[in-house]
Amino acid sequence: MSVSGVAEGRGGRRHRVAVLVRDGMLPIEVGIVHRIFGEARSAAGEPLYELVTCALRSGEVRTDTDFTVNVAHGPEALAEADTVVVPAANADYGSGEEQCAGRLGAELADALRRIRPGARVASICTGAFVLAAAGLLDGRRATTHWRSVDDFRRLFPSVELDAEVLYTDEGDVLTAAGVASGIDLCLHMVRCDHGAAVANDVARRTVVPPHREGGQAQYIRRPMPEPQVSSTGVARAWALEHLDRPLSLRELAAREAMSVRTFTRRFREEAGVSPLQWLTQQRIERARQLLEETELTVDRIAAEAGFGTAASLRAHLQSALGVSPRAYRSTFRGAGAGAGAGGGGRGGLVA
């Protein structure tokens, strides 16, 4: 019994998933789709999905590595698919390529037109460029790899891009962020089709978490860029050396021999954010570094980064990255790394 309306294929057959590959495909992304859907089993142990790989033309398809893949099916396979998954390809990243100009080549456009009405369509990583160029994401929420978000927003302003999440679900159109988030998306689709028990079983078989905390934000380094010309640089350099202590606007302004009002105005002009926003971002980056590279307790890291208490650090990290300090450390150092956190209260920033 399916959970969603797309779990069974037409005519009583198994739900058919077609993976549309292109020259320069990333083999890992194609493998993710086959592995996750291929491991989904009924209570009787029967496969719940039928999978097929297709290309714009059957035959040899280049990968982004030193081997090719022989694909038996052409675009005609899309017409019989209940779900179509479009992984990334090297062309999505190149300058001057039709996809990167926000357009589809004639051959790719013709292939996508074969997808039957009512079929579910999903992308992995920069495969979202293809869906957007086809008009499938207009007015809808979508995501793609964090390195490509600026290009995506420039090319497809009518798409509501969410660069923070691992995947998006708009019902019949879904998108995944980076390579490994294809796992999260495919598990989500299995969960929607057949329930959490089936999806959890697939996750166990594949030795991956059934659900990951947080989104893309925890994988993106976001140091504040230094302005080319600066009259507040001395204050910023001093602040970076004293992040562990409360810092007031009056102290920072005094470093530049300015009034608080003048310092605040010039700081925003030069850094693009307020002193408080800049300090918070720098403290988050310091906390991330310490969580990744040291065995310090969360209490100690909160103090070193200037948040004062573990509770304050947790609140800031959750707001910025969508994860707790313990979950962040587990992601980057392993589940057994580091020591626990202490208790509550608010603390940290004065400015």
C-alpha cells in the first residue's frame, strides 16, 4: 500500500524510475538513485521499484572520470517513467554551455517533452539547472549545490531558490542540493511512497542515516570578506583576537578614535553588515573551527568563541546552520568525538 499517489506504476506494474544521464555525468549520483530505490523492498521482500538508465541517445556516455558508461536506453524510456531523476553533468558547471545560459539544447528539450503528464521529476545537484531551464521550477521552491547558487539566481530569477536546505519537495518536482544530498532526496521519496519503515530499512541496508539534521549551511564556509579600503580594519583585527570576551561598540569605536555613530556607519559601509552581525558571524566561524579541530567541550568552545554559555552557542548555531554543536561536531569529526555540553542561560554579545 503506497503512501503517496505516485508509488505504483501504471497498469499495476512496479513504479518505474528513469535516470536521465548526460555526457559528463557524475557516476556517484547515478549510483545513488539505483542503490536507494533498488534497495526498497515490500514486506514480502519484493522490489518496489523498477529502474532504468537512459540518455539522449543510447550507447556510450562519458562520465566526469576516466571511464564511460554504456547506456542501453534512449529518451523513449522517459515516456514510461513514473519518476524521472536528472543528475548533474559537467556541462552544468561550464561557461558558455547552453544549460548555463539558461537554455536547453534541442535534443535535451525534446527528451524532456517525452515525460508524461503526472510523472514526478527530480534533480540532483546542478541537475536543477535543467529543470529550471525547462520551466519546471518557475514560481516554485528549489535548491542546488551551494557553489552554483549565484549563477542559478542570475539565470532563473522566477525560481524561489533555497540554498540552505538539503532538498526541496514541491509535490511533482523535487530538487537536491549537492551530490550526497541525492541520498537524502531519494530516501525522502521512498518515505513518501511507502512510509518510514521502508525508507529506514533502505537506509540501514545502505549504511546511511535515514534523515540528516540541518541543511547545506553547515557545509559552507562563510568568512566575511575584508573591504579593499578600510577605516575600521584595526578594530576588526583587534576584535578577532578578543572574540572570547564581551565586546562593546564603544570599545571598537575607540580603537579607531571614532564616535560610536561614525564607527557604526563606516563599518556598515565597508563590511556591508552591522558590527553586531559581523561579530556574530566571526564567533560562529570560530566555534565551527573549534568543533571541527579540537576536543574542547561545548562549554569551553562557547566561552572561547564569545557566546558565553553552551545554551547561547546552541541557539546561534541552530539559527545559522540548523544543527546543534554536538550534531555539527559529529558530522565533521565522527560520532564519538569531543565531550558534552553544559547548561543553560543566555550570554555572549554585548555589541
